Amino acid sequence: MNSENVVDAAPHPAWLPDGALAAVGRRRLTLRTPDLPGPAHGGPHPRPDGSPEVVATLRAELDRATTAHGGAVVDPGGSPDLVLALAASSVLTSSSNGRNEDHVSTLDAEAGAAGFRFVRSAGRVTVTAATPTALLHGWFHAVRLGEAAFAGPDADEHHAPAFALRVLDHWDNVDVHPVMGQVERGYSGGSVFYDDGRVRADLSRVTTYARLLAATGIDRVCVNNVNVHAREARLLTDDLPEVARIAAALRPYGVRTHLAVSFAAPMTLGGLPTSDPLDADVGAWWRAAADRVWAAVPDFGGFVVKADSEGQPGPFAYGRDHADGANALAEAVAPHGGVVHWRAFVYDHRQDWRDRSTDRARAAYDHFAPLDGRFADNVVLQVKHGPMDFQTREPVSPVLAAMPGTRVALELQVTQEYTGQQRHAVYLAPWWRESLAFRPWGEGDEGGPAVRDLVASGGVAAVSNVGDDRFWTGHPLAQANLYAFGRLAWDPTLDPSALLDEWVSLTFARPDGTVEPRVREVLHAVLDDSWRTYESYTAPLGVGFMVRPGHHYGPDVDGYEYTPWGTYHFADRDGVGVDRTRATGTGFTGQYPAPWRDVYEDVATCPDELLLFFHHVPYSHVLHSGVTVIQHVYDSRSEGVERVRGAVAAWESLADLVPDAVPADVDARVRERLAEQLRSAVEWRDQVSTYFLRKSGVPDARGRTIY
């Protein structure tokens, strides 16, 4: 039996092994939790940040750490080294005398209810927050810092998430789908929530998962597939008690539950003759459904909807638009403080490949930009980071800059659908950081707000890469992507290399909390530039796809070229690429504000890495790098394979550190995955190079073997 499909009773600890708790666990710790008013500090909506479950979790965390490492949980008068203090007041201010105990009375307004205050004075630390969940995040901040939490000069810091909404979307099916399996685009075994057509009887692993998420700052999870099949649809009705069980498993770590729902639910579940969002009976059905959900799960977060996309039902059937559809659901959840994440992934998936005027990249903007300002305040338009579909290289979606009157969320994909499916080691944080830092109105501070600013009110969402695999993510090194997403969702300005270092420090911590320096060095060598390595042996210069249809793994240069999916490269004997210019192409460049609309329009200024996304050019076209397009194809494919060989060699250099610094099971799985990555990279190199030699008739100037 494939080891990926076996549920291990003791899953890999990921970035929270006991060794990661060494610095806090060998010290004297105190938890101060005065009584708090009301379920939500006087507000009408119960929330997990005021729940007794999270307070109990904090106590258990302190006990766990000190039991493992010889410290002690003491009373406030017991000279603690670390105080975790829950303040009843909504405002904390600095004390005048610098004594730690004086910081527990107020919370600085800039931190907000989701943030915490970290104060170090004479080597003693106080973490203060207004809610248990915020205090839990402060605890994990101290864990992450390790000895550095207690070392160095005195400090008074405020930490708050940049985005209030930090969501993971699980594409998990209750039933095993005949094509997509238990988890759509899942590469890590089965679902952590479902098995054999029902919610798992034992959800303890879900709570362990919530702990990992809380340690990175993620606080919301949508627990089912956005492609809502008939069985999954019933989570909204018949299976609400089971959804409540999942929510109870997530709640101890302050993680809120969301559901993906079908737009057609009033018909398929409610028996109505229509799902028209402007129909009064439809509105009443959604309000009643929302009332039932929140009655079962008082801290429920909201709904995720994929509508009029890839065959999913939506408002177009009734002559309505996406604002009409989203607002009908938003009205239903508003009394409960809920949100509706409405996905902007809408395009014609039955395109005629002969028609070059229809451009999938244009679709989201064309559908949604005219609706700006019409969405309810509790609707979040969830926009993929690029205009196509999580390709290894795309421009940032112009929709993100086109909706100033709408709450917009950036959607990323942690699961590696188009980036090696967790068989290849590809660290995605540098890619996400690029997208978050992109400035649609020009480079530099004078270029106006960055994407991270544009999505501040809507936050970030990502498709999870977790399954019931022993290592959670199939490839042990793919854990770094889940970790980095959570940390960037908290602070999108963080450096990806520094985040990788954090992950290594925690994940490979020995029992005393230290990490073998060679392990750190090798993991940086393997992962730091791995996204660009993957790009270098797969589809070139932003053209995208070239993958096997259906499962999307491995090379197939023409696999989608004559299909209805709109994923073309238009290679012929003269050149390659998609003309998306305003002058002669689809006009997609015109969806960007200046200066990018003009940068992308002109072949002379378009960045090399996006050239074939925006332009059809001859094979002889000279890139800014000084080589021709065809020679770049040959060179970069070969260089990519050599980089993978280097990664294999780097990992093998750790053999003498197994199992003391690198666990034997981790080593075995990584070796297996790196061997497959090298095999696949060679296949990519040979197929792509051979294809373009046969198309262009231009040989490799370096004389390498091409078939």
C-alpha cells in the first residue's frame, strides 16, 4: 500500500516538535487570565477569541512545554521569566517605570484586538493581549523566537496581523470523487476531515492541524471543496451536527470554520423551483440556512462560493450578475457577522481554440470590474494572484487594482498543482512575496499602493496542501510553503529566506532546541531559489501550462493547445507566445493602469520572464539577457536539470547526520521525492527542447543532445 494513503496515529510534528519548545519550556511561565465580559467583549457575535477553549489551550501549551523541558508553570509572584497576560481592558499602554508587570493592564490601540504586545525587560518577557486567540499568537511568537525572545536589549513591540482575514481553503470531498479523488488537487493522501463518505469519527488530528495553523497566524479554514458536489452540499443541512464537530476540533486554537456552498442550494437542498438571487423565497431560504448554521456553530465564519465557473451554477442563469448573487448570500449572513468569499475565477471554459480574440486572461476583469462598488460590505471578492490559473509565472491580476470600492482578497495556491505537486521541492514564498509587493501604478514608493495594501480589508486566502499523509504535505519540504503562507498572511513584508530560516529552526530542532548548521545550509541551498529552478525546466518565459491534461503533472507541450480551456501558446514555425497587446492582440494589456499597460504592451520593455505571456515573437527575438528566445529555451532547460542535480547532491551530503539531526523517515521521503524531481526535470528538458527544435528548425548553439 502507498504510504501516502496511510493515516499515522502520530503525524509528523512539522514545525512544532518538542525541541521547538525548548527555550520557553525550560523557564518559569505564568498565565494571567482575568474574567472577560460577554461572549465577544460586549458584541453580539460569539467568537473563538473569547472562548474558554482557547484559554484551556494556553494552559495546556505551557504545561506541555515545561513538562518536556524541565521548567515550571508558576504563579505571578513566582518570579516568572515569561508572563502571558490576558487583559480585560481594550487598551494597553506602556508603563512609566518599565516594569513588566505594569504592562498587563492595557493594550495599545494600534495592536487591535487581534494583536499582542511583546515586552522584554532585563531578560524577562511579558506578552499581553485583549483576547485569548491573540494571546495564543503571542505565545507562538515567543516559541518561534526561541532563546532570542529572552536575549538582547529591552524591547517594547506591538504585533498585529496585516490582514484580518487569513483563510485556508480545503478542496476536500466528503465522498471520494471518481476523477479528483478525496482531495481535489491534493497531493498528500486523503482528507483530514473526511473518510469513507462521512466526517471522521476521530478528529484529534484536526486539532493538531489547528495548532500548526495557529502557530503561523492562520485563523480561518473552509473545510470543503469549492466545487460543491451533491454529497458535500449536505454539509449545509443534514450534516450540520458533523460540521459542528469539525468546528469544535478547530476551536481550541482559535481557528474559525467556513463552508463552501453551492449557489443552487435553494433548489438542490431546499426544493425551490429557482435559485434566482432576487427571488424573495430564495432570499428567505438562505436566511434560514444561515440561521441554522450559526445556531449549530456560533463562531462560524461564513460561506465560500464558486459560481458560474467551470460548470458550477450561478446567477447568470437568471440574467443576474455576480453582485446580485453575492449580495443575496451576504444579506443572509450579515446578522451573524458572517462574510461571503465570492471567487472571481470566472471564464469561458468552452472556448473555441480557433478564435484568438477570446482571451481567458481577460475574463475576470471583464466580469467584475464593471461591478465595483456594488458588492455588500461583507462580501470579499477572492481574486487569484494571476489572471490565468496559478501558473509558475504570470503577471499579477489586473482585477486587484480595478476594484477600489470592493473588499478584495488575494488568492494563492499552497497546494502545488502546477508547481510539481509536492513531488518537486518548490518553495513558493518568493513568488507570493513578489505578488504582494507588486505596485500596479509603478515601481518604488512613488508607484502608489502595493497589492498587500489593496487587499488589506479583504485579506488573503490560499488552497491548502494538507492531507492525512504522515508528513501532512506529502513532501516534507512542502511544509515550508504552508508555514510561509501563514506568516506572510500575518506580515506580507517578511523576507522569504528569513521565513525559511524560521521554519528550519523549528522543524529541525533537536531536543535541546538547536539545529545542526549544515542542515540549515543545505535546506537553503535546496529551497531558496527552487521556484525559479522549477520555472527553468518547465514552460518558458511566462507562456504557462504545457502540462498533461487532467492531472497537470509532467510535460505535454501541446496537451492543451487545441482544447476549450483557453490555455494556448500558439507555437508555430515562426515563433511562440500569445499576443495580448492593444495594438494587434486581445487588448489584455489595457486592463492594467499606467505604466504597466505600456510596459507590457511594448516588446522592448516587457520583462523577459513574461514575454511569451504578452507577445508572440520569433524564435530569433533577442531577450534582455542577450540570448535569443530559442537559445533561452535550450539553455534554461539544461540549467534547470543541473540545479536539481545540485539539490540532490546537497541533500545527500546530510547522510551522516541521519537520524541525529535529520529524522530517518524525513530523509527517506525527501530522497524519494528528489529522485522523482530529477527524473521529471530531465523529461521536461527533453520534451520542451525537442518540441521547439522540431518547430523552429534552429539547433542548440551549444550542441547538446536534442531528440
